[in-house]
Amino acid sequence: MALTKEVTQDKIEIVSDHKHIQIREKTTISEDGKEISSKYSNRYVLNPGTLDGSNNLVDTDISGESTEVKGIANVVWTDDVKTAWKNKLIADKSEPGA
């Protein structure tokens, strides 16, 4: 009887006009290759970047992400998407209560 534990990214979605990447991780416990238990262990969202103190967009560090997530980010986070995201972040800073 061999028990194994595997964590996979079972769902990767691109959401919003700003191409946020939403990732769901699944943890699976298997016995002799047959799944006996699973749960969704983590969810997180990546966006194209953040603003520095001078309102420059600093790209999100994706170096620790899976090859698949890196590939998606490199395709969907175009210069136009990054510019639109930067403009939204700047506009949000100038709104009352922001």
C-alpha cells in the first residue's frame, strides 16, 4: 500500500479586462495510484503588476510560478494590458477614499 500526495494547479483562469490570472491548487491523496481523497488547498490571483512610489508599473514576479502560468502571463500581459492596468491603479489612487 503506497500513499502519495500530489499538489497540482487544476484550474487556471484569465479573468477581467486586465487579464488577472486566477489559480486553484488541488491536493490529492492516492493509494496505489487510486485517488482516495482530495481538496482544494489554495487559490490565488496574479495581476500584471503594482505601482512604485513614482507611479511606474513594477511587473509581478512570476519566477516562482509553474511553466504553464508563466507562459500564460507572458502571452496575456501585453504592453497594452499593462498600460491599462497601470492607468487603473493610478486612477484608483486618486479616487476619494482610496
